[in-house]
Amino acid sequence: MSSKSENERAEFVVMWEFRVRPRKWRAFEKAYEPDGVWSMLFRGSEGYIRTELVRDREKPLRYVTIDIWRSREHYQQFKKKNRD
């Protein structure tokens, strides 16, 4: 019997780096947090697992998002379907 975590094991990760303007960090965090509009874009797409938002402690206006997918193929299918 396999657990949910085994079924959702990441095989492909997409990372984005962002540098945010000083007065925009709150809006950025709201948009890119796990329940924000960024991850909502992916929800419902086959193979999407989750998004993580990481803030740099040394450079607080620098962020990285980590989009976790089951496979590269799932991510490529998402990109093709949502090209516009």
C-alpha cells in the first residue's frame, strides 16, 4: 500500500528568483504564497504538487519560488496548455 506522500513525490522542480521593490513585498508575498494567485494558476493541472515561497534572510527583498511537479512532462503540458 502506498501513502499519499509516495504518490506525490516530486520528480521535477521549477525555481524562479524574484527581486521585489521595497514597497511591494507584502503584495508579492500574498500573490506568491502557497495559496496565492501564482499557485492557483497551477491548481487543477495534472501533475502539480505544490508551490513554496522562500525569502532570503540576508537580502529580504530577494525571493525564490519552488514549483513542484510530478514530472517534467506534466510541467511542459501545463505550459503548452496555458501558453496564452
